[in-house]
Amino acid sequence: MKIVIDADACPVIGLAVKTAKKYGIEVVLVCDTAHCISRDDCRVIFVSKGADSSDFMIIREALPGDIVITQDYGLAAMCLGMGIYAINQNGLIYSDDNIDEMLMRRHITKKIRRTGGRVGRIPPRIKENNVSFTDNLQKLIESLIKH
């Protein structure tokens, strides 16, 4: 098992690496060349800038049973379809029970934006988001280790 992080603008890289180290799990960061990420404690894969280039590399890198950390519902849906677990930066574990609703919401908000409408703002990140992320990542890892 390894953890693959959609590292472009991911606020929990440090927390994920720290948690992974507790369990001896490899971490792979995938980001495009617009982001300069340099870490000695994990492998970093750079991809060219472009729509979904990081997503395609993540899908190639992650294997069934791995964990992907991403804010992208579309990428999460692809992961689930391949037997890859996915969690977001706030600790939400994506599943077959919640992904369809999220994808529908994303579709609706895109339609609203395309027609000039506005949708709600993303709330600022708070300390509780980090706690929830770390707790749920640990629970996910422990559940996978037991199997």
C-alpha cells in the first residue's frame, strides 16, 4: 500500500506524510510544473501543466488498495472504480455511497458558473479540518492493514 497525493494546492501534505511514516507507508506526490515541491521524505513526480495531467499520472501510479488524497471528485470517482481508496483534505472518505451526489453537485455548479451565476464560497480552512483529516486517514489505513 502507498499514499498518492494530488499535491497541487494540497494543504495536508505534511500531515499525510507524518501519518504515513507512523505506518511505514510510502508517499508519492504528483504535481504539475507550476508548483515547486521539494521533499526528502517522499517521492515527487512532476507532470507538465495541462488539464488533468496530474490526474492521469495519479491513475497510472496508484494501484488497487492504495490511497489517493484529492479534492477532485472526478479523480476520486475514477479511483473508486479501480479499487483505489480516496480521501479529501478535510477527511471525507469518498465512497460509492457519496460520490454520485458530489459529482452531480459539481455538474450543477459548473452549469451555474457557465451562465454567469455565482455559487457559495469555499469556507476557510480551520484547525478542525486537519484533525478530521488525520483521524480519518489513520482509520482508513488501519482498516486496510487489518484486511
